[in-house]
Amino acid sequence: MSKKIAVLLTDSFEDVEYTAPAKEFKEAGHSLTVIEEVKGKTVSGKQGEARVEIDEGIDDVKPEEFDALFIPGGFSPDILRADQRYVKFAKSFMTDKKPVFAICHGPQLLITAEALKGRDATGYKSIHVDLKNAGAALQNKEVVVCSNQLVTSRNPDDIPVFTREALKLIS
């Protein structure tokens, strides 16, 4: 059954951490809604390879409209977590026990949402201390699935297993 996946994304995302999973999610029949400040704006990946048009503005969507949340890495999650609207949006998926997929620096948004206490998680090596300080049980593995809800991975090398586990969760 097709699921609606919200994607929180802004400039300087890690290109392949959005494009590769997004391609597989779409090929599996799921729909993605890319959310940022303004519908129609184009955001660019930090490698300069990907440009993504924003489908909806953050003020025009509600978490309950979606089945899952996808947070690609790069600098994007760090930029977004400075705005409480994105933090609240992400936190509601964790609170409602809906699937959340966060790769590399993606968990930064969940750290700011104070949504990782007692959760198994991983992320890019530079945020391992942040994950621990947020109360997460850090596991330095290519993919960590927690409570059949949260899927986290460390870096672009982990994308195949990250995407596989995310798809398992929503299929």
C-alpha cells in the first residue's frame, strides 16, 4: 500500500542522501512531499548535484497528513532545527510512533526535538556525542532500527541498507 512520506529539506542537504532513497521510495510506489519554507522554491544539495523543488511550505502541512518522515543529512537538518516549526513537526512523528528515517546528520532534528531519549540510534560520527547527550543508546552500525519505528544510518555508504530497512517498515 502506498504511503505518504514527508521530507524535511533545505539548502546544503547531502545530495545522494536525498536522491537515492527518494528514488527507491518512489519506485516502491510511495509519494514524497518535500517541505521547507515556501512552496515552489528550489533548494540545492551541498555537492551541487541535486536541485529539489519544494512541494509544500511548513505552515501549510500537518504531520497527521503523512505516514512517515524522511530527514536526509548534510547541513540541512542543522539549519532546519533552528526553527521550532520543523522541530515540532519532526517530534510529532516520534510521539505518534510513525516511521522516521534519518541519515547522517538527519538525527540532529530529532536531538533538538528531544525525541531520542532511550532510543537506539546512529548518525554521522561528528554527532555521536550529541546523540549520547540526547539520551540515545548510540550504536555505531550502518543501520539501526529502533522499536519498529526509527531507522537511522551514518553516512552515504549506508544508503542501501538504510533504504532497505525504511522500505521494510512502510511496506
